[in-house]
Amino acid sequence: MTERTHKTIEQAKQEGKYIRTVRSFVKREGRLTKGQSHALENHWQDMGLNHQNELLDYSAVFGNENPVVLEIGFGMGKSLVEMAKNAPELNYIGVEVHRPGVGASIALAVEQDVTNLKVYEHDAIEVLADCIPDNSLTTVQLFFPDPWHKKKHHKRRIVKPEFVETIRQKLKVGGVFHMATDWENYAECMLEDMQSAPGFENLSATNDYVPRPDSRPLTKFENRGQRLGHGVWDLQFKKL
């Protein structure tokens, strides 16, 4: 791993500096099941990545030179594990703040013999800043982030210009930022932010949304929503 010279947010706080952060999530811990706890205790050393002030060396982490996909906020991890299992030619990194989801994803990956997946239990903004090398990712996935639907809470939405620029820096040229949401207003805001962001090209033939690609599994929640007539919007933008 390559050492970084800038300070992490934690280090800055320890030195008495005031760092104002607006979180895009609420950390609802929940209670770990026995299976989740067992997975964390017995398989973290194989699947877990610890946030630290060092850039990842993907070849050392995965033991190969395969392209790397990063998913931000994978929930309970079912679709992430499915994607990793279906694409062994890719390496996957998942980032999630909720411990039960991290435990559940590890347990499922172990059960299904998925070996091309590593996970962080940490804030994605800090992982991107401190651990992910620039120009290194083939895909960044952000599926169904918290919509913060009240207008006064829109500032907490993770997709905004500074976040989009961070994603651009981390993607390889030709790499894709793939987003999905079931909130139409958030989809419209995502589209506006991405269209105004420099260095991206919309992969939509109509310059708005794309059909759900086969690589993104349908969730149980999404299936139910479709039956009820609820929309889901996928966006894919390529780094130029």
C-alpha cells in the first residue's frame, strides 16, 4: 500500500481542528444476528478492509489485476454478493456504515463461495478520500441511496457536485458511475448534477435515463414497487 501525506478527518479532529461534516446517512445500528456476528468474527480477516490513511494496492488485496468495482451503501449486501458471484472476472469493494449489513454480506459471500469481494464498514466519503487511488476504478455503483425527500434535508443527499467530482477522480478514463433511485425528484437532481459536471458523458440514448442493465439485480423491494407501479430510474455516466 502507498502511504498518504494528507490527514484523515479523524486525525484532524484529534489535533483539535473543527471539521464540519453533513452526513448523507443516519447510522441505525440494529442488533446483530448470530450469523452476522459469526461472519464478522471469523471472516473479517479474509473479507474486511479497515479504513486507514493508505491507498489500497488492489493486486495485493485481491491477488490479481482484475478491474475493480466499488459499491457505496450496499445495505444487506444481497445484490452485491450476487453481482460479484456472477462476474468473477471483476473485483468488488463494498462500503457500508451499518454493521448488520456488513455482517450479512460477509455471511452470504462465505455461504456462496464468493472470493472476489471485500467490504468496508465505514463512511464512503472518507474511504474514497483516504483509501481509493485516483484513476483506478472501472465502475462506481450507488443504488437507492437515502433520498432525504424533505426539501430541507436535500443538503444531506450524497449526490452533489463535490461528490461527483470525487467519483470522477477515482474512475479510470472510460469508467462508469452508475446510480439508481426510486425517488423521481432525486433522479432529476442526479441527472441535473451529472449533466452539469465536467468530464462525464451520459450513456443514455435519450440523454436522461438508461434501462436497468442486467448486471444490476432486481431487489425484492424493487419488484414489489414495480407491481405497485412505482418507477425506478437508472443513470450511467462515463468518465471522458
